[in-house]
Amino acid sequence: MPNFAANDLFDTAGTDVTEFFKGSVRTFTDNPIGLSSVSTHSRDRNHIPRGVLGTLHVSEYHDRKRFWEFPLALLLLIPVLCLISALILLIRLTSKGPGIYSQVRTGRGGKNFKMHKLRSMYIDAESSGVQWCSGDHDPRATPLGRWLRKLHLDELPQIINVLNNEMSFCGPRPERPEFIEKLDHCVPYYRSRLVVRPGITGFSQINLPPDTCLKSVMRKQTLDLEYVETGRFVSDLRMILCTALRLVGIPGEIATRRAGLEMKPHNSHFSLIYAPLWEDSEPKASRSVTESRISELVG
């Protein structure tokens, strides 16, 4: 799938979202949740429910986990900084540009902050403007950068963001404000992910591949909201373990299964909101959900 600029998400005149994302998300008018229309046409944007899902129950754990995250981040700081220094040297030797860079992301409560990353792309990767993600085969990534991304080593500098209370070890990935503004118009209740601090790793990241289209964004949103409601200390430790297994080269699916965290988006009750949007077709039987259950979920 080719790259496209942030504005192209919605400003492609007369292009239906199904066609624009190559059939990945269906446009429909009759669905059990009552989203009357989903398309990129400006006249239909107001049909997407925005803001925070009223019946979202945020786990109290998210306010308490700072008590263990800060000491752990301090403990890991020195060894992580040593590894980061070595990787910066490799980056500088293999491509032009700095070894580390900062990028504005949106965190808890919609507050923007500077997130730190090891550079995995060529220095002029966004010379033509902000670009949407391209998955595992991003042509903007350097050969070393692809390896850093595969092992998630490019995220190591974010331990500084954890110390600054801007991020957590586990949580939804922080998105760029340019994309949040766009996604808020087509992903129902997209800003619900902003009720907790974003994470270096997270439930959706370990279960699903990188975003490449609107369909993948909605699938991840489903698991992110699942974590917002059910997050706890044990699950966070398992996610950190899963990420550590990936760092030593164990394939993602195996690491997730070993950590006991495997979950498909369809298995989340939030799929009642998002599944009809990401699927091209859906068996009639899978739609037969009671109106009372839907009303209870979306409020």
C-alpha cells in the first residue's frame, strides 16, 4: 500500500472510504449499533460518534501503576542508556542524520508531548509532509531501521517519557496529533484511548501488526479499549515479558501466546462497535445481538 499524506485521509474528494483504503473498510447504512453512515464525504463526518465512550469503565489500576513504573524505569535507565548509545552509533554509521529524534504525540487527556525514538527512517523521509504508516514494508525505513522496528528497539528512548510521567510501560500507542484530528472523524469514540497514559508497548501492539489502513486502526482500537477497562498489574508484567521475548528474536505470535495474552479483536465486547466497520461482509448470525446489550455498551 503506498504512502499518503495526513490530509489525504479525508480530503480525497469524492472517494469512498472503501475504495480509498482498497476495500479494507465497508461503508454501510444498516448496522446494529446505529452508525447511520460511514464515508469520507464531508457531509457524513458528523455521523461518527466522537469523544469518549460514555459507558467505558476505566480501571482504577491506571492511576496506581505509577508507583511501580517509576522505580522500574529508574532501575533500567543505566543499562538502557548504554544500549541506546551503541545503537545511536550504528545508526550514525549506516545513514545520514541524528541517531535519536523527538516527535510530537498526544497523550493522556489530549495533552501533547515530545516522544523520543531511535531514528529508523531516512532523514528526508517526510520532506513532502507528514506520512501515514506503511506497515512492515515501509520504504522510508533504512535497512538498520527495519531491524530496529522488528525488535522494537527504536522505542527504547521512551523510558525517558515514562520517567517524565508522559507515558507508561503499557498502554495504547500515542498517535500524532495530525492523525488524531483526522481519525476522530471516522473512528467512533477514537479519543477514548486518551483517558489513560500511552504505552511503550500495549495489548493491541503485541496482538496485531502495525497499522496500514483504517481497518487496522479500528481493530487496534478494539483491543486498546479492552485494556483500558481490564488493565492490571499482572497483565502489564506479562506484556513487558512478551516485549522482552521479542527483543531476543522470538516471533511475536509465539511470544504473545507464551505470555498468555493472545486475543483477537472479535473476542472483545467492543467489537460490537467496530467489527461491522472493518469487515467487508458479516454473516447474519453474527449480527444477531440483542438491542439491550448494544444499548448497554454504547449508552
